[in-house]
Amino acid sequence: MIRLGRLITRAARHSGHLPALTCGDTTLTWRDVESRVWRVARALRDHGVGTDDRVAFLGVNSHRYFEMYYAPSRIGAISVPLNFRLAQAELVQTLEDCTPVILMTDALHYETALALKAAVPSIRQLVWADNSPAPDGLQSYDDWAAGSGDVDDGAGIDALGSRNDETAIIFYTGGTTGRGKGVMLSHTNLFVNSSGAVSVYGFQPRETQMLSGPMFHLGSGSRVFSAALLCSHTIVVPKFDAVDAMQAIEKHAIASIQLVPTMLAMLLKHPQFSRFDLSSLRLVTYGAATMPPELLRSALATLPKVKFVQAYGMTEASPVVTVLTSDQHSPTSTKLDTVGTPMPYAEVRIADENDDDVPTGTTGQILARGPNVMIGYWNQPETTANALRGGWYHTGDAGFLDEDGFLHIAGRTAEMIISGGENIYPVEIEKALCQHPAVAEAAVIGVPDPHWGDTVHAVVVTKAGCKVTLEDLVAHCRPLIAGYKCPRGLTVWPDALPLTNVGKMDKKTMRAAVLAAHP
């Protein structure tokens, strides 16, 4: 029987005296964490939380957030991490969908939490999850965690739910349009992903890792489970800041960190980069967005003793589907433009619009299956059935498999540009554009054309002091990609490219701006 809460008990039994979590001035051993998780689970039960009830958390990263990945599931309830970057209306929509009975909040988001409680009838109680004293009338998470009893009191905690396929956590995915989807992930889903990642990533037991990405994303949150598996020491950083991150690496001798490409660029390009001792760093894992080739080459050259591992996946896959391992990250590797091969537990195939397999090297939709794939979307049976039709998860991503079985990403199928009857995927063009010495960031969108149907339009941010023209970019791209894929239009964006509330390129905003400027 796979129960995520038992990972905490196992860690406490074998490494109870070792540090498990450090957040600011707070350090907890694995035995501390086990006791706190049990006590919070018991308090939730005593306050009327039952099997399959939802408990939501609104706040920045903290040791409490780490614990809340485990505590509700110990009584068969479900955790719901909330994206604090969402607008209040979006949070209301999310909470109206999952109807939590308890909402935990830190001080930074307390006013928002009050408004959410007033707007969402299912929320019976707010719980204060912060270092500062709780406002009058609010229960305190830390009071719950300091309650009596260290282990299961025999009243059935952690035994109320007994199915491996029951939902442990719901993560809400976001986009630029439409209703958010609550991805239901089971104990098995999350355990399979975490245990599979240990050997493939090259994690080592009891070493120190940094968790700085937002914990409302599973890309960061999955490290909560691998930490318990390996009895690691996790340094929790409330929000990513380049200087704070480098100070933490130096102070705590951090061996492993997880970054998105933007974070890595912020570290490497920071003017104080050389001031910090980063010699403890052994492993950098990255994902969530395409890594510009220039940035990856710079990272490999700047940190030659560090191993790099790239992951491709999505929340619906718990989240990893394929990995480009450290041995494929040498400067001479021919696979740096891929996202690697499937995880041991995952199957991947490429299909056409009829879900039939396409030949090797042909672009189509990426389909995946395995015990890591979600149960489904909360309260959306039709969307679930469509996404999981035929027993395969339809990712909505376009890509192809090469002759060695490595997966190449071409972009989102919804972003595909059809120009003159040719299917064009933005990612390969964006990669080519980012290789131009004057380009710092690049995005590609399709714009309507009366003759071609759509044409390729580049949106770029230039490096400081640099200028670039459409003719420059076309001349640069022609040796790298087919002529029909080269941009026919150019917009130089004045600042960093806009992002959605989940940190992905906001191509809807870019497209609207381009069309407004060139009706």
C-alpha cells in the first residue's frame, strides 16, 4: 500500500535526528516533521475535516507548505496548493470549483484570504500559517503543530483512505483563456514520479537541496516527496531571488537545486555571481520552459563541475515524462536540443489528428501513459475523457521522436502556424532566433495573411545596446531552419516578454499587441 504520509514516518524512523527542513531561522528534524504532520492531521480531523474534503493553502514557500503536502492525506483529505499570482476573481473561480472547507493563509495573503472566505461559502474556517501571531479569532497552524501526541493515536488517521488511486493533491493548471482545470493526483502517481526520478536524476541520500520555485507548481513541489524518500535536508526559500539563492547555496553547502531557465539566467548574469562560493553545487535540474542554447552553453562553461539534467512533463503526468540525463549535457552532445528519453515508468508516442502513430521524425501530438498519469480533472468528466482517450494522455504538445528515441519539442499544437499549407511549430524558430547575438528573448506567433493563411511573426527582446532588423534575423535563420519557417514580420518588445500567471509566455498578449500595431 503506497501512502505518501508513510514516507515521513519512514524518514523519521531512519533519519529522525537529521535536519529535514530549514526556512529562515527555523530548522526541523525529520522527527519534528513527523510529529507536526501528525498533529496537524489530527487537528484537521478534530475541526471536522473528513475523507475527500479539500484543504487549500495560500502563501509563499515555507516549512508549513512542505508539511501541508502530507498532513491532509493522513486523514484521507485532499491538499489544494493555490497560485497566489492569480487575480482574486481567478482564485474565487478555483475555490468555487474545489470547494475547500479550510483555507490556510500566511500574513502576506491574509486580506485576500478574508475576501475569498466571504466569496466562497464552502470555506468554514481560515487558519493562520505564519510566524507572526494569529489575528483574533483565527486558529494557528503552529498551535496545531505543537499539540499533544507524536504518532497516530489509533483513531484511524492515515487508514481512513486505503486506496492507492485516491486523490492526494489537486493542482490547478492555468492558461490564457478558459476555465482552470484541477488535476487530481493520487498517492501512486506522486510516489511513482518521485521514486523514478531518484536514479535517473542522480539524487543522493541525505544531501542538501534548495526549494525556491513556487510550491503551487508541482515542478517544485515534487521535490517534497523525493526529499522524504532520500531523507534530504531541504532549504526552503520563500521566493526566488538570485542573491538570496546564492547566499543560501554558500551558507548551507547546497548540493542540488531546481531552476527554470529564467532563474538560471538570473544567477549566471548577476553582477555578484563571482562573489559567492558555489563549490558545493553538484546538480542542477531544469525544466518548465525551453532552455536557450546560448544559456545552456554558458551554464556548462561557467559551472563545469556541475551536472545538469533536463525534465519535460506537465502536472497531469506528476510531472515528469522524459529526461535528458547529465551524460547528454556535454558541450559535444548531439542531443542538447532534445528533452531526452522517457522515464522508466512512462511510455511516449507521437500521433496524428486521428491518434494514429506517425513515422519516426514526423511531428505530431505527444501522447504519454504510465502509472504517473493523473486520475483526471476535478469535476470535468468530459474534459478528462477527451484528454485520456484511448488510455493515453494527450499532452497538447507537438514534437517528434528521432531515430535514437529522443523527444524533440516543436511547441503547443494549439500554437501551430499553418502557412501556405505547411505546418510550422514556433519552438524551433524561437531556438534559432535566440542564437542571434543581439537577441535576449524570442517568441513566435502566427498572424493572419490573405495569401498564406498565416505568416510567421517574431517578437524579440534585444540585449542591452543592441539593435536588430527583420532582414538580420532572416539572414541568420536561413542556414538553421527551412526558408518557409523564417519570420515574415518583426516586433521588438520594449521589456521582458510578458508571462501568464503560471510563468509561461503570454502569446495572447503579444499577438493582440502585434495585431493592434499592424491591423
